[in-house]
Amino acid sequence: MVIPLMPRRPDPQPFDCLAAMRALGEPTRLRLVRHLIARPCTVSELCDLLSATPYNVSKHLRVLRKASLLEMEKHGQHHIYSLAANFRHQLARNGNILDLGCCQFHFDRLPH
């Protein structure tokens, strides 16, 4: 008897410190991450939280996704953004501090 195997989920991408540092080198992106630490959000929710335009927020979200820091799920017409699993685990291990060796990002100390 042959038992079919379940398709294997792809492994999450390894955490890339250099890509993270480049992506987080802009204050608006740091603020986006700080809000997404608390909970997943839609683009419009993030626009309200940051008092920014959808174009500007989407541009910054794209950079964070390209650096593998965020994940996006589509629900109807809404895109819901959350921290990528590898990034979330990195923060959870260090109390919301991202330690890249050469520098640290303290997400609990960022200005609103």
C-alpha cells in the first residue's frame, strides 16, 4: 500500500542581518515594525497609525517584505501584514530587541 506524502511547507528563509539593517535604516520602516510587533495590520490601519499616505506606507512595506522581515496575507481586497516568522522569533528571543552583532534595534524605545 502506498501512502501519499503531504506536500512539505517550504522552510522559512534564514534571517539575513545585512538585509534587515538596510531595510530598518529608515525611521518610517522602524515605526511600521513597531506597530506590527503588536499585531498584524492592513495598509489602511498602518496609514492611520502613521498619518501617512497609502503610497508611502506600501512603498516601505515592500522594502520590508523584500528583506524577508514581513509576510503578507490577502483577505479579499485587504492585504494584512505581519512580522515574518524568523524575524518574530529573533525579536521574541531578545525582548523586542533585534541584535545584529554590530548594532541593536530596540523596538520598545522607538518614538511614536
